[in-house]
Amino acid sequence: MPVSARVSKGNVLTLGGVSTEVLARDFGTPLWIMCQDTIEAAAREIAAGLQHYPAGALPCYAGKAFLCTAMVRLVDKLGFGLDVVSKGEIETALAANFKGSIYLHGNNKTDEELALAVKHNLKVVADNQQDLERLVQLHSKTERTTPTEVLLRIIPGIDLDTHDHIKTGHDTSKFGIPLSQLNDTIAYCLSEKSIKLMGLHAHIGSQAMDLEPFQQVIEVFADIYEEVSKRFSYVLPHLDIGGGLGIAYVASDKPIALEEWTRTISNKMVEAFQEKRGLPLPSLSIEPGRCLVGTAGVTLYRVGRMKQLEQINYLSVDGGMADNPRPITYQAAYTAMVANRMEPREEHLKTWTIVGRYCESGDIIVEEAQLDAAPGDIIAIFATGAYNYSMASNYNRTARPACVLVKDGHSELMIAPETEEDLLRLDRIPSWLK
Ligand code: LLP
């Protein structure tokens, strides 16, 4: 739950000091709510664990988890850098006048994205040799005289224990440079004056519940940094360890505390680089996405039809897989409560499978929730701050809901709700159908 979650005297969930009944009434449902205090608390914990890293460490928010201009403003305020992966994310950062460091990721960057990186002095996390070659060509077409700072993403060969779709460090990953090709790529970087090679990057995957894979990847890096310094007489000054720390979606999830995660990374860096191998310590960056914003998010739905079959009870809500595609995509589990009756009436408790309104049987939000619910009630689904808005769709031609930021009794839109006009705006009728 968000750190600001409380239950009012009237038995209603409040977030950021605002009643969820009021939020649902004023902004409509479905509704994505983001709690600023929770994001700020997470940021403080992440920074606290990195604070004593001797060579300096910068947390960079992985914008793919949740990005809009208000979020960019908040990330800037937190003093974080920002990871982007598309022209849309770059333009969002620029529109919000982001001041910090921006890293451009992606396994298939367009020329337009790379050109924007050169123009706006973004750092480029190269996924392959072709990224670098395009970058050099684009440089030659600009007035820019300073090199672009580059990190090389490697495939570290680490198989994270998580859903197959969100593993990225295993040997057959589509992301990164295989270690067998790394020396050639480093040699290329060192020979090009428009590239300033900062160091290496790896992201092993997402929703990690264990510290060990992060320690393993640091050992892999330390070996490579040692070899690079011998082979090329070049000391890589920076290292990026990626993101990936998991959060709790249901009571049985036991995630690592954020500060413990970053402190462990920081300590392991010192041990693997300095103590074990006598190497100079590179400066460090990490890229949390989910663990910065995930718990800050709550989705509100209104209960509609309730159907009791012999084998199962269905409670339908007014959203579903279009605003939260994670259950159908990753079989992700969530926690549900009745926001306007937080303390249930024991005698009314029943097992309900919460389903969305979309035309697929797989549109299930929570299986078997114990709820005291009736039509018109508000259902709160917790930990929807990451990869919900950012992965939402217009399936069944429904408009995306609003997203509201809450803090200290205030609630304001971060993202306005789409309307059917927005859906129709891009439609065109080819002449022969007119
Ligand atoms: N850095 C890179 C290069 C990444 O690809 C990602 C996530 C992150 C950082 C942030 O990872 P996080 O801290 O959020 O785990 N849609 C999936 C998650 C996909 C993650 C993609 N990359 C989901 O809903 O679980």
C-alpha cells in the first residue's frame, strides 16, 4: 500500500489525505492514483543505500514503468537521472524540461532517436555495434564537436528467477552485446572520436526478489573491467547495473528493502573491484523503475454486475485488461479491497473473482478475493503504479482513464482521461469508402 494509505472514521480508504470515494466521484472510474509521498520515500531509500559509494552513484528512473510530464518533473525534483527508450519518452522528458542526465536505451533505436540523443546531449546505451555505427554517421552530419557518452550493454549470462518475458540477462537475450563480441566493440569505440566510452551496462531482468543475481553480475563486470584495462590500457570510468528490484503485489511476496538493495550493490562493488582485484572503482548508476513507482499506484474501479455460478462468483468492474494488462500478460497477482468499506462485515464476506469488462475470458484482475462487496462499491487494486498506465491500451475501443497525483490532501490530474473524441481523432476514411 502507499505510505499515505489510511482508513477514515467512515471506514473509507484515503490516499494522500484524500478520500477514495471523493476521488472516484470527482475523477470517475477506472482511475489511476499515484501517491507522491510513496515515490519520494522510495527515492530516499534508494539514495540512502548509494550515499556512501566512494566513487559516486546516480539512480536513474526507468521511465518505461510510468512516464508523463508531471512524473518527469518529480524525477527531476528527486535528483534522479532518467532512462528513456523511445522518441515519445525523449519528447516527454524534453517537454518537461528535464535537467538531469538522460540515458537512451533500446535494442533497435531509430535514426531519429539517435539524432535526438546527439542534439540534446543524451547518453547512449548501445545495444549493438550498429547503434554505434549509426551514431558515428549521425555525428558527422552535425555541428557537434564533443563526443557522445556511450555505455555498452552486455549480455552477462545470468538467468534471473522471474517470469520468462521479463528476463533480460540470459545467454539468448535479445538485449545487449554477447561477451564474445565485446572486445571488437570496445576497440571500435576507442577508435572513434565522436564516441566517449564511459563503461558497460547490464539489466538482468525485472521483479527480482533476490540480491544474489546483482552480486553475480558485479563479479562478471569486475572480470571484464580488469580484462579491458589490461588489453586496451583503458580504465572504464563508469558502470550501470540496471534496475529490476521486485515489489510486493500480494501478502506472500517478500521483496528486498530498497536501501538494502542499493547498499548491497554499493558494498559488492567495493569488494569485487577494489578489495578482490585492486581495480579503480568506477562511478555507478542504477535504473529502478518498478520499485520507485509501483507501490505508489492504486487503481479504483466501480463494481458493476455480480454473477454467482455454481462453481465461481464473478464480480465485474468497469476496467480491466486495457488499464492493467499485467495479469493476462504475466499471470501477475494483485491485492483487492473494497475502498469504501475497508473493514468488511464478516457475515457478508464472499469469495469473488474480480473480472474486467473486456471481451476475453482471461480478463481477470484478481482470482478469489475475499470481499464484502455490492454493486456501486469502489474496488481498490494496489501496486498498480508500474507498467499499468505505460502498458495500457484502447482495447474494445475504450478510452484510457485519468491518472491523479495525491499529496497532503490535494489531488490533481497528471494525465487527463481520454474521451471517445480522442479515439476518433486519428481515424480516416479512405476515399473509396466514403
Ligand atoms: N533498465 C532497463 C534497461 C530495463 O529494460 C528495465 C525494464 C529497467 C531498467 C527497469 O526495470 P524495473 O526496475 O522496472 O524492473 N512490463 C513488465 C516489466 C518490463 C521491464 C522492462 N525493462 C512488467 O509489467 O512486469
